[in-house]
Amino acid sequence: MGDQPSVMAHVLNVLFPALDDHALTVAVKDLSAMPGGPACISSSYAPSHVLKAMGTSDDEANGCVRISWCHLTPEVDWGAVAARIGSLL
């Protein structure tokens, strides 16, 4: 999704159609930092204007979370994160 030459390889946007991004963020907050909503307005729960501009619906944008990492990112137990998300579906 997006303009391929401008894609950032360390940022992953994942859509969970059956979940609200805020509910997902709260559910995994003790395991990982996984924000939903607009990247530039962390206090807003409105659909991301960037995702909307890329053609997603409000419902799709509301089900998206960002996962990003770098050399300073602490180790994450992705199995535990996946299990927690699975328990919400």
C-alpha cells in the first residue's frame, strides 16, 4: 500500500477488520507499543487522514495499527502479542 519509493521498511501497518484500533492498543499496551489512529495526532481517535487519502474506508482505517521498530526497540514477545490479539477476535 502507498507509494513504493516512499515506503519505510521499518514501519508496518496492519488491518484487523474485526477490531477497533483503540481497543487493540489498550489490549496489548503491557506487551508492546502499538498505536492506532493518526501517527501525527496521538491524542485523536479519528480515522487516519493519511490512510483515508490512500483509499481506506473509515472502518478500515479504524482497524489499523502501526508497528515500527529500530535498533533501539526492546525485544517484544510477538507470540504473546499474537495470542492476545487472537483472544480478541
